[in-house]
Amino acid sequence: MKDVIKAFRKIVHLTFPPESSNRPVVCNLTRLFDLTFNILKAHITPRQEGAMIIEIVGSEENYRKGIAYLKEQGVNTSSVAQRISRDDEACIECGLCTALCPTGALAVEPAARRVCFESERCTACGMCTRVCPVGAMKVMLNNDW
Ligand code: SF4
Ligand code: SF4
């Protein structure tokens, strides 16, 4: 049987200063580092700063090089997983969020009958924050989103 090599993938939040908005820095991830990317969300603020959430796929080494390149170009990068959190004390395990979470980051674990949260799968869509009855889910993005 053929070995299946799992690609490294990460969901990343990027913010661009106005001066970099005309440069193809994100496209260069493919050209220079053999990474593929999928834009999940994009936004321009009133101050002409760009913000984007993208999923980057490739080798882990190339991912690190690509992120270093973005930083060199003045792009601020952070993992989306660092921007989403759940207050486990507040969560009442109602399961409402699991019906709406598009990525399966929030899912019921049948054996433990618990709602599990896997932050690395989160795209910061914010759906869970709108339905959670106790405000347990927090997405820390700019108010502009
Ligand atoms: S913000 Fe909430 S609903 Fe959206 S992907 Fe993340 S965990 Fe799922
Ligand atoms: S909606 Fe809120 S309280 Fe209900 S399982 Fe999800 S995080 Fe917990």
C-alpha cells in the first residue's frame, strides 16, 4: 500500500499595511514556497489596511519560510487558533454550536458525551459566538470584521 503523506496545514490571520496592498505577497507563497492557500475571509478597513484569513497548505518547512517571508514584507501574521477561545467553565455542553460550526472545530465526542473544541480547525467565522447561550466562545479579531 502506498504511503499517504499528510500535508501540513494551518489557518492564519494576516493584516497588511496600506503600502503592501498592491503587491502580490500572498500569491508569492505559491510561486516562491510551493504552498497553496485558500482565502477564507478578506476585508479592507476604512484605514485601507487589508485583513485576511487564509488556510495555507504545504510542507511544514515551506510554511515556516512562507510566514517569515510575509513578515519581511511587513505583513502581520498570527495563528487563528490563538484568536479563538472557549471558556470551558462557562460552557454548559448544550451542543448548539456544533450544529453550526462549518469546520468541525466544535463537535460532540460521542464516547465522552462532551463538546470538544479543536482550535486548529477554526476559521474564526464567528457563528458559534452568535448562538452560544452563555457567551463561552470568544473570537478576538478587530471590530472591523
Ligand atoms: S468561529 Fe466557531 S463556528 Fe466558526 S469555525 Fe471557529 S469554532 Fe467553528
Ligand atoms: S453553544 Fe456554548 S455552551 Fe453550548 S456547547 Fe457550544 S460553547 Fe458550550
